[in-house]
Amino acid sequence: MRKSALAGWLLLAPSLVLLGGLVVFPVVYNAWLSLFDKHAFLPVQRFVGLGHYVYFAHDEEFWNSFGHGLVYAGATLVLQIAVGIPTALLLNEGFRGRNLLRGVVLFPYVIPTIVAVMLWKWLLNDSYGLVNHLLVAFGLTRTPVAWLGKDWIMASLVITSVWQFFPFVVVTYLARLQTIPPELYEAATVDGAGAWRRFRHVTLPQTRSVLFVIVLLRSIWMFTKFDTVWLMAGDGGVSRYIRTLPVYAYARSFTYLQAGMGAALAVIMFVMLIVATAVYFRVFEREEAIS
């Protein structure tokens, strides 16, 4: 029995070492680093304890970044679901060209982020962008809209992100739709249920678990999204109107060269996500018990 257990642990050892080196150690080291006022490159550090956390509790830039992150994650999550689920329902129907359309829908998700951002920055440019050209041509506005200016930069960021990431919702939801037994829809049709009632009483209950996963993953990924936000505005100019916590952490670490503060911001985000995930699981389990 002991030999079998030892053999099992030996077989697990490479995976455990890899997990510890790639996941556990970085998290622990980052938490330790957040307790020091450390230069990003020079071997200069000073122990400050919880000083960084106290500083951020009163830091206006931190709270602005936190607010921008909530707006960005919330808006993109809602719109991705609002666009993705109807698209998945459409692609689940049988019609000519369905397979081709499925491939087209996946296109935004497979292109590099930098390409997607550059494409939308060109489309939304106030001087030569296609979007402004169409708006003026159809008489929807008399002057070009400064989509990349301070008033519209958040909306432009949300539009870009929704376009790029809604295919994830489509693929995930469509995969679950294809496993629903057709007999359930046939029985609902016989009972006189229309399209909306079939969706409400058959599709939604059957896809509830996958919706839970979609909301959880997309909210986490969008709240921690760095590359799209950074590429949209960088670290100057209008960036302060869309700066989220990941971008703020990067700026603290590599612009201000305050690695300790950047690590503290990473720890704060980690704790936020753990708490939000725990609450989300608790609410979902409670609703499951009620239903």
C-alpha cells in the first residue's frame, strides 16, 4: 500500500513541481515583494510592511482605475452576452451557409489583439475613419466624432473588446445548445409554446450552468485585461480616462519604477477576484438550491 502511494506521489511530482514553480511561487513572491519599497531594476529596497496598501486606500488614481475597470468589465460582459447568445441561437438553426457563417464569427477571436486594436483605431479615427465617414454620409452627425478623445475613448474601448471577444460566448453557448435533446423542444411546441417560451422554459434552464461559466470567466478576463486597454491609449494623453488596475500596476512597476507598489496592486486585484468569485459561487449555489 505504501509502495503504491509512493509511486503515485513520484508520478505526480513533475506536475507538482511545475505547478509550484509557475503558479505558487510567483504568487507568494509577489505578496512578499508588495511589503517592500523596491526599485524595478536596481537592487534597492526598503521594508514598508502594509504601507503600500494604506497608500492605495487613499490614492485617487487607484480608485479611478478601479472604477474604470468596473465600467469596462461590466459593459463588455453585458454586451458580449447580449450579442453572443442571439448569435449562438441563430447559428444553431439549420440554414444554407451556416458553417461558413460560423467560421466568419470566429474571425475576431483568432486575430492578434494588436491587429484588432489597430483596425478599430483606424475605423474610429476622426479624420479618415470609416465610421465617421458613414455617420456624416447618412446625416447622423454633422461633424466627425472624436471617438478616440476623452469623451468617447471608453466607448471605443468597449466596442473594440466586444467585437474581439464575443465569439467566445458564441462558441461556448453554441456547444451547449447542440447537446440539448430535440425532444424537449418538440414537447414544448406540442404544448403550444412559442419561440420566446421555448427559450425561457427549455433553453435557459438547460444552458444555465454554461452561462454561469461564461459570466465568471468573461468578468475575470475583462477586469484583468491589459493588452487591449494599453494598445488603445498607451500611458499618456487620454489613457487616464480608461486606465484600469492592470495598466495602473504596469505603470507603477515600469513607468514609475516602483516594483513594490506594482506588486501590491497585483495582490489587491487577486484578492478582489477571489472575493468576487466566492460571492458569485455562493449566489449560484443558493439559486440552484432554490430551483
